[in-house]
Amino acid sequence: MARLDTIIRNGTVVTAADTVACDIGIKDGVVVVLGRDLGDADEVIDISGLLALPGGIDSHVHFAQPSGPDIVMADGFASGTLAAACGGNTTVLPFCMQQKGQSLREALKQYHAAADGQCHVDVAFHMIITDPTEQVLGQELPALVEDGYTSLKIFMTYEGMALNDREILETLSVARETRALVMVHAENYDAIRFLTDRLERAGKTAPRYHATSRPIPVEREATHRAISLAELIDVPIVIVHVSNGEAMEEIRRAQIKGLKIFGETCPQYLVLTEKDLDGLNMEGARYVCSPPPRDAASQTACWDGLSTGVFSLFSSDHCPFRYNDTHGKLVPKGRTSFRWVPNGIPGVETRLPILFSEGVGKGRIDLNRFVALTATNHAKMYGLYPRKGTIAIGSDADIAIWDPRRKVTISQSLMHHGSDYTPYEGLEVTGWPVRTIVRGTMVAGDGIAAGKPGHGRYLSRTRSLLAARP
Ligand code: URP
Ligand code: ZN
Ligand code: ZN
């Protein structure tokens, strides 16, 4: 065997299936050997007492996404992927959003131009379809799926983005024909508009009323409807950012029926609640995201979904805005009503430590499920497996080294994202990624950038393995 570039020695290697004490040999960015006594290498990293996990794959992040007049997203690809790397991730899947009237190719050209040469970790794009014309669904989308853009997101809410049921059915039909995977944002648009109008008429305009305007039935109904529409077309879908037990139970019921319905939840639904949106002034705007964080019972239900396998994905839904910024959460119109506060919170850097500490550390999930929920299932779901999402011979050497005992108090001062706050300020966690390696190269170590922007590559993807039909 040719001399190895790197050996990671004396650690415990954890995958979705196994936990093994062994060394990892890397050559040309790929894992080429797992075992003991691997000989010598140009670089030997001793990780005694530490864990080697597949680098996290965060399959739900938003970078550089147009977010409305006068609103600027806090992360582009450089800061967003650096934050991802420092948080133990080696691949992210941001969205490429089609503007109304825009061709998908044109949207992709813009996102590729924004990402090119900027990324610290590897990147692939999901499309967001906001304008499902005949041309888009009949011509563009099938060609893009062939070109490796094998997943897309659709919205059942948001001004200018929501698709009606007919449009959803048309989109799902094309997904079935092309074997693309559709991610669904499930909230009932008309119900939200009705409740928002009513709250505004009553003068209830503070950020806390964002949660009141999108109660659990709004999400449960849309989840049920999305599943029913997918059942009609006989196509798999992923319900993203599920926040509560009622929506989770809709997914569980569908799965028991044998439907290929997948679920994703996020850190905000495990450790935040509606109460975080309280505050006399605009403080609660920091936590405005959709669906909103709920209550303790919803948190428990989301844990249940993670531990029983109803949810196969744990993502951040990183959608960062600055708080103290008139182009962010404090946009002047937002002071007149929660309706205008930009939706979304940062989280790409804290997703993994929160699940590690609250999940593995507190005995709610084991380490192998942690790996499945944060890396392996994302790779299988979105056509990156086995190149990504595991530590195996032939896989890219995408590895996060974890110190399972390190205690950290999450704080904005530790973050690398473009936001000026973290919604998890003050949360104490045990377990932290201390080194992140992408294709054999260290890109972050001890909370600082170790690589250069541009190491991260664009990834073309195959069809979903998990959603494949016989
Ligand atoms: O509030 C959120 N989640 N913003 C991000 C966009 C989305 O719906 O995923
Ligand atoms: Zn969404
Ligand atoms: Zn999102």
C-alpha cells in the first residue's frame, strides 16, 4: 500500500451502525484503511480519549437567500460554511430559491456564483420552487434532476412562495416521474393570514404573537394535507422542521400505513419554547421562525420522534438574520407587526453540540443514532451516500473529532456565523467537536478556521436512497 497521507490514531470510530476502537488511514482525501498498526504517514493525529464521527451533514440551511425588501440574510457562503465547519459539519445543503418568473437555471447560476471559491465545507443545493409553471415543471426540473439537483422544497405558506394544492399535486407528479425528492414546509397559509389579520386588528403585533398566529393545528392540518397529496400521487416526501407531537403523529401514522413519508426536526423544537418570543419590545424577534417553538410537551414529542425513528433527519434550518440591524430582525416595518419580522434563526454551528449533549449525554438517543440523525441519513436521503455520511473504506475522509467530555457554555462570542446573536446563548453543553476534517484536510480546529475558503466543493447528487421505490 502506498504511504498514507494521514493516520487518525487511538480514537473510537462511531458510525450509524458501529462503535469501534480503530485507526483511520487517509490517502488523497479518502478513507483507505481502518484497523490497527497502519504504519507511518505524513501526518499522525493522536486522538486518545476522543471520538471520530462522520462529519455532520446539515441538509437544511439557508445562505445568501433573498428574504424580502430591505432584508439581508446574515450569512453568505463563506461565513455560513465556516460556522458549519466549526460546528463539526463537513457538508451542507443550502437552498437555491427560484424567484417568481425566474428560470431555475438562472437561479442556480446566481447561487453557484455566490458559493464558488467561498466554501469551507462541501455543498450541494436543493431547489426551492416558487413558480411551478409548465416550463419549470415540464422542462427545467427534469433536466436539473438529471444533472444532480435531485431534491426540492415547496412551501404551503409565505407570501409569494406558497403553492396551492393543485400546484403541489403538479409538482409531486413531476417528482414521481423524475424520482426527485420533495421537502415540504407544512403550514396552512390561509389560516395564518386569517389569524394574523385578527391579531393585528386587536393590536397584538409584538413578536410573541408570531407564535399565536401559527398554532399547532395550522401545522398539523398542512402536514396531514401534504401527506394526503403525496399519497394520491404515490410519491415519497420529507416534512421538514416539524415542531410538535400532533404533526409528528401524522407522519408516524403515514409510516405505519407503509407510506414513504419522512420527518425532520431541529434544535429549536427541542430546547426553545414559545416563551422565548416574549418581551415587552422587540427582544422576541430573535426567536421568530416558522413553525415557531412550542411548549414542553412538544419538545418531549420531538424527542420521541427522534428516538423512535419517526424523524430520520435532525437539521438546523439555519436561516440567519442579525438582530440589532434595520436590515435584519429590527427592520422598521417589523416594529409595526410580527408579520414583517424576518423568519428564521441561526443554528448551523450549534446543531450538533445541542443534540450530542441533550440527546446522547442525557440518554435519550445513543451515539449511533446521533450519527444517523446528523450525517448518515442525510447522505442517504439526499443522494450522497456512501461517499458522504459514514466512515468507511472508499468514503470521503469527512471526519469530526469530538471531545465527549468538553463542557461549553454556548455564547455568541464563540460563534462564526454572521448573526450578532445565538438563540442558544447560555445553554451549557457537554461534548464539542474539536477538529473538523473535510476530504482529509482540517478545516476547523478548536473553534478557529484552519483551512481556506474554497476547499469546500460543490457536490452533484444521485437520487435518494431512502426514498427509492421498488
Ligand atoms: O423560519 C424559518 N424556518 N425560516 C427559514 C425558511 C424555512 O421555512 O425553512
Ligand atoms: Zn420551511
Ligand atoms: Zn428552512
